[in-house]
Amino acid sequence: MEKEVLILKSSIQMINNIVNRSVLTLHHSDPESEICAKTSTDQLYFNIILVDFLSSPDVLISDKKSSYLEALKKLCASPSFNFNNSIDPLKHAVSDFSAWLSKSVVINKMWFPNINIEIDLKIERSPSSIVKCNT
């Protein structure tokens, strides 16, 4: 139960640091909205905190091989604190974020003038993936 509290507390703090309106701006309000960093320093800050969230937490909190996100998935599968399905919003958020991370972004006909090549660039959001290109 203590580990669950530590995972939840740590995750909430990290998410609050990632989704910080003082460093991000929201354009529109629909599901296809764009969120941008206000400055290049804010973008670096966002990236660092996101990488931390997708990295392994302290061994005291979770097993070494899983990220905070994986720890949250495990917590959602068998929560200690679940009253009247109160875990459902967290379950859906974790599932949606995992699905978003697993998607690939394709940029068609990307031109690289320095190497004189045009390719379809496929970039996966998952931190464990490698950029893949199709010529």
C-alpha cells in the first residue's frame, strides 16, 4: 500500500510539472488541440520531465525495469484504493496516454537539402523506439 501511495504521489508531481501552463500554451480546445512550449527553454524542461516520467523510478517505489507509466498501469490493474470505481478516471488516462505514446507520426515527403533526399519520415513517440525512414 505504501508503494502505491509513493507511485501516485510521485506521478502526480511529475505530471503537474509536465502539464504546466506557465511553460505550455494550448491552442484550441478540441481533441485535436495543439500544445506548445512557450520558449525553447520551456521545451527542454518539458522534455526532461517527460523523460523522467517515462524512466524507471527509484527502486524503493517500483521494480527497476518499469517506468512510472508502467507502475501506474500495474497499480490500475490491482489498486488498493478503489472506492466505487474511483480508479476508473486514472485507468482511462493511463490507457489513453499509453495509446498516444504508441502511435507513430508520419511526415510525407520530408526534404533534406543537405543530403539531397526526400523521404517519408516515420517517427514513433515511444521513447524506446528508433526513428524509421522509408525512401
